[in-house]
Amino acid sequence: MIPIWERINMKKKNLLYIFADQWRAHGVGVMGEDPVITPHMDAFARESMSCANAISTYPLCSPHRAALFTGKYPTSCGMWTNCKIGLDEVVMLKPQELLISDVLHQEGYDTAYIGKWHLDGSEMNFYDHPASGAKNWDAYTPPGERRHHFDYWISYGAMDEHLNPHYWHDTDQKLLPGRWSPEYETDVAMEYLENRNQDKPFCMFISWNPPHPPYDQVPERYVKLYEDREMPFRENVPKEWRDNPEFVKKRKEYFAAISGLDDNFGRLMEFLKEKGLWEDTVIVLSADHGDCMGSHGCYGKNVWYEESIRIPLYFHGPGIPAGETDVIFASPDHMPTLLGLLGVEAPDTAEGKDLHLFVEGRGELCQEPAHGFLCMFPGMPELVDPYRKKGLNSKSFGWRGIRTKNATFVVDRGTKPGEEVRRLLYHNDTDPYQMVPKELEAEDEETQKYEGILKEYLSALNDPFLMS
């Protein structure tokens, strides 16, 4: 950390953090894995520090976002599943939590949030007919403590109408731009940057919803990019999926949405350069989790496969060289690392690691984490008596795991009592498509090794997960 006496006359860096929903690490052209067209992101990646082992600690929207902003594990801030309706408790990020926006507000930053939030309690938990018009999992977050010192706000809780999105600003009246959401949000971001308080450094988060489903809600001009393109499959996509026209169509739409993001990313980067903001801004490009997109016969996330947990993570800015680091980078590590890059002390509430020295190519100066924790709570409301009388709830089940540079270890209890407990070990270095997992027994030496690490996490986080 930079001593305070050196920071007094130092010009503060800006922060621009851009992240997409359900965008896997493989879905960037420069990776050479998915057949996706992303020229602007590729150029950015080549000039940035790439994190090869960036993982979503809990590969689901709200939990990762909570960890990203608070620097805490999702379970530590009550985000054991998505903010949604239909549970016997309201899941939301509490106003008392300390977010990176709260910290940077105190440091004199002008702060902005644009796009999907999905950290507030869904309004239909409280009202049958919310005045904001929010439906299902959606929510309008009014000005005040639940915005956590984001001064500028064009956002919504959770909705998947990419071609006809809605937003809320500072009243409960919906904004209906009638345009593809990433395009509109990029325009809003540039307008904010043009009109913000120029005397302050800025901190802006942009949350793009695509390529999250529905996959077909993408402008046709991006879909046409893939009409005649050769589209090889990952080795772990089953033949029956490859032969399924519906899947082939969705896959092209998924990549088309990423190409659309790339187009808007390019517009935004060009704007930063034109306005003289490029050199003074820490720019981060990332996602909240991935999408299996046919791998292992699955869509979506919520599972421990690499396509689900690995996310793109690129850092660019002053003091950050081009290159790659293979440090294990988990969801709670974002907040303290970003603060470290800005020369700001991370709060004591942060549970993640400050990895900014690895981002700056100086990782040899600090201790490297050997592993990262993975978790998923299924959120099964039907787990009621008699299980609760025994102290059990949905948080006791699901799966937990450990991800190292070379391996993934998982204990899977299923979603309810009585299901078989599985222990799986994947050697990702020799089996990169995770097609040959090793089934372990409780008494195996490898089980003892990894479960010892896992139990340390569970104990530190007061996680009620049952190991056997």
C-alpha cells in the first residue's frame, strides 16, 4: 500500500469496471477457444494484464455481485442465492454492508452505476403491485442508503428484455429507451463521463445483461456475423447437442451477443481516448459467471465446470503492464484489489485478498494464494419440517469445492436429504475439458487433503454445509 504521505499530492486514478452477465472466460476471441468475434476486446486484452485463473466463487448473479462489491464471501453478506421471490426470506444486500462505492465516496470520488443491479430485494416480496411497475425478480432501488453512495444511477433489479429494456433513475417512473440494453447503457455511460464533475476522479460500474438468456434478444446485425462462420464445438459438448438445430441457433446467438458487447466496448474505449481519460483510468473488463453453453450437456451456470466458474478478467491502466498472471483470483478479491490499484486502503470488513501486486506484475513481493473456494446453495424452499427441526436447511446441501491452478475438487450433496454424497476430483491440467473426473471415497488420501482445506473455509465462513 502506498504510504499516506506519498498519496497527498498524487493524482487519483479513475476506475471504470465493465462486466457482463453469464459471459465465460472462453468467449473472447484472443483466447483462441470459442469461435467468437471480438476485435476490440482482443486488442484491449493484448494491452492488459489477463487473469488466467479468475473464478466466480458462487457462479450465480447476485452472490458474485455481492462478493465483488463488498469484498466478502457471498454467504457472509447473506447472499446465499439470487435476489428473488418465492423464498421464506427476502434475500438482498443490506444497507449496512460496506461496498467499494462507499469507500471511494469517502475518498472524494464521483460514483456511477449503470445497468443490471440485482442486489436489492425483489419488490414483489413486499407489494402485489409495486408503484414502480417492477415484476417478478425486478426492483427499483430508490435514492438513499440502498444505493451505497452511487451518486449517479440508471439501473434496474433483474429483467431479461434486452431489446426492450427498462430502467429507473431517481423516481419510480420507468425509463423506456426502446433500444438494445448494452447500446443504451454505453451511451448513458458516455453522457455521464461528459457531464460529470470534472474536478473529481470517477468510479463507474457498467453492468451489461447479455449474453444472459434469452439468447435470441440480440440485434440481427450481430447474428449475421455468424451465418457462414465455421463454428467448431468444445470437446465436451455431446454429439446429440451438436446435431440439435435449436442448440446450434442459441449458441450462435450467444456469441452474437458477445460480439455486440465488443462493438459497444470499442465505442467506449475510443471515447475515453478522445476525452483524454484513457491514461488516467484503471479499466477492468469482466463478468459475474460463465455459461456451459452445451458443455457436459448443460446450459447456464450454478455448476463447478470451468465453463461456468471461469470468467474473463482484464486490467488496464497506469502502472499495469501487458501480460498474464495465473494467480487464483476469486470473487471477494475484486474489491480489495481494485482499491489497492487506486492506492486506497481496503476496509477491515473485506475477506478477499488484495492481489494488486500480481496485476501490476509484482506478485513476487507478496504471498500467492494456493486455492480458491467455490460454493453453490440450491435454495430449496421445500426443505421444511422435519429437516429444520434437525437444524437442516437448504444451505446445508448443494455443493462446495476447491479450485487450484491445476485441479477442481467438489463435494456434492445434491439438493435435499438422502441424496448420495459425491466427491469429484478434476485434473484440469491434463483433462482441460473435465471429461474424466475421479470419484473419490471419504477415506482417500486426496479427499483428506482437499477436505481439510474445504473445512477451513467452511469454519471461517460459518457455512452449515454437511461434509458427509
